[in-house]
Amino acid sequence: MYGMFEDEDDIFMGSPKSKFMDVVFNANNDIVRQELEIFMDKFAAMELMLSQHVGDDIDKEVKRFAVSNQSDVDTKAKSLYIELMGAILSQSE
């Protein structure tokens, strides 16, 4: 399980980020666009929710949080790469 989150960039594994980039640039363009639109809508909703709690300085709060919780942020980012890649691949078969 932990190997899935390793940031190895060898020929057999690769990091979730590098594999995601491979998928995005090689998968069906329509599917990638659709999934990126879904992702952006979700991101926009979360940013609006956050702005209601912290005000207009969202970027400052996000950066502060990221610095204080770097390990958790890195793990979540890798998980999101895998989740989005899975959504794209599941429609590409």
C-alpha cells in the first residue's frame, strides 16, 4: 500500500504525478477534458466554501496550511492524482 505513494520515478513504477501526466497526454482528449471540468467544478466549490470561512485571502491561508501540514498535503495530492487518473482510465477502456 505504501509503495503506491512512493515518489519513485523508475521505469516500472513512476510517481503518481508522472503516471497521471502520461495518462492525461495519451488518453482520449474528450474524456480528459470531461474529468478536468469535473475536477475544476469541485475545486471552485471548495474555494468558495473556504472563502466563506477565511475571507478573501484564500491563497495566504492555503499556503499557511500547506506549510504546516506538508506531509498530509503531499499524500493527498498523490491520492488525487491516482483518483483522477483512475476516473480517466476507467472510461478509456
